[in-house]
Amino acid sequence: MSSFFRALVLLALLGSCGSREYSAPRDLDNACNILSERPEYRRAFKKVEKKYGVPMPAMMAIIYQESKFIGNNRPPHQYALGVIPVGRQSSAMGYSQALDGTWEEYQRASGNRRAKREDINAASDFMGWYMVATVRETGVPLSDVRNQYLAYHDGRGGYMRGTWRDKSWLIRIAGEVEARALLYDAQLRSCRKR
């Protein structure tokens, strides 16, 4: 086998390993299948559930809405005149779609400057940290997935000012996140019994 061919095969193998890490699980409508396919998710979510008290179904429903479980997900590019790329809609990135400034605040608060938004452990810990701060600042309980999502999307300050009230699309999506959390909860209860 030639050196060139070996290098090509090695490069293809390394490339496929790297890209798989960020792809979405196959069945996003079944929490049991997600956790079965990605056991590292279960470990990360359990750790956050224990540390912060954030219910696993709520966290999973928000991650579904924000990134569809794609670790390196980013908002689409915006274009001037329909063809000239002028940047992204926001700095959101990763599983949690955390903005640059909020992520940096989390890194300082957690003492983990190396935390990456593409890492499920860091992203889920960020979500737990953020949601507990939402409880503290707004009074929205962790069990109120709809309002936790509204505060997650518009920021705690935006939530308190009611910026979400004029966004019928966001209110609809918050209802969908709540419904998905209920679905995931029922599924997780059933697969735990098996």
C-alpha cells in the first residue's frame, strides 16, 4: 500500500471520528433512545441534576430546541443583498447556544476557563448554572419549563421586562419546549422501569 493511500485512509478515519462527535442522535423524539445512543449525555445530565436540581427532561427539551443536540451548532449567516456574508445572527454556539458574554460569565463563575460550548458536560453544567440563577433572580421554579425557557431565550433581564410578551412565535416555542419536557419525562420514567 502506498504512503499516499495510507495517509488518505488515516485522514478519512480521523475526519469521520471528529465529525461524529457533534452530530445529533438518530431519534430525537425519544429520550430513552437519545441516552442509550449517547451514554455520555446521561452522565452529564445526571451530574447537573444532582448538582443544581435541574430536571433532566427540562434540560433535554431546551437542548433539543436550542441545538437539536448538535454540539457545534451555530446560528445561520446573514447576507447583505442576499449574497454577501456579513456574519451570524448572534454569537450563540454549541449544545446550549450560549452567547459569548454569558458563556464568559459562566467560565468566570465556575472557575473553568477551559469549558467549551461544544462539550456536553460543560454545556449542561452551564444550563444548570443559568437556570438556578434564573430561579434566584426571577423566582421561576426549575419545574416551570415554559418560563425557564422564556428566561433562557430572552435572558433574565429580558424576561423580567417582559420582552417575550410581544413575540407570539417565542411563546408558541416555549409551549413546545414544555410539551417536549413532559414527553421526555414520561419516556424516561418508562425506560427506567425496564
